[in-house]
Amino acid sequence: MKCYLEQKLKENCYGCYTCAQICKKNAISMVSDIEGFFYPWVDKKVCLNCGECIRSCPVGKVFLKLGVQ
């Protein structure tokens, strides 16, 4: 069984890259939207659901644990 992190609200993201930099599996990529703002995208196939990204996020409202496989 494996839980995945899902992006909750990209509007809450400051685009600081902290989550992407702290991820030991490089499961998080920062992608830009149509307006040029960067936000995290989690590769569900690589994510181990360790929670480091959630703990490191200065906003704390970008990710939501969701889904089980």
C-alpha cells in the first residue's frame, strides 16, 4: 500500500522550490502555469510519501495526502 501526495492548491505555493530541493527521490518538479508562476508537480510513480516536502514547506498548505494504491 502506498499513499501519494497530491497538489492541493497551487495558489498557496510561493514557488520557493524548497519541496523540490528536499525531495531525495527527485519526485517533485517545479512547473510553470500559463501566467509563468512555478508550482510543484509530484511524480506519483517516484514519490515515497515520506512527508519531507510537507514538513519543509513554509506555507504548509500546498500538498494534501490523498489516494492509496
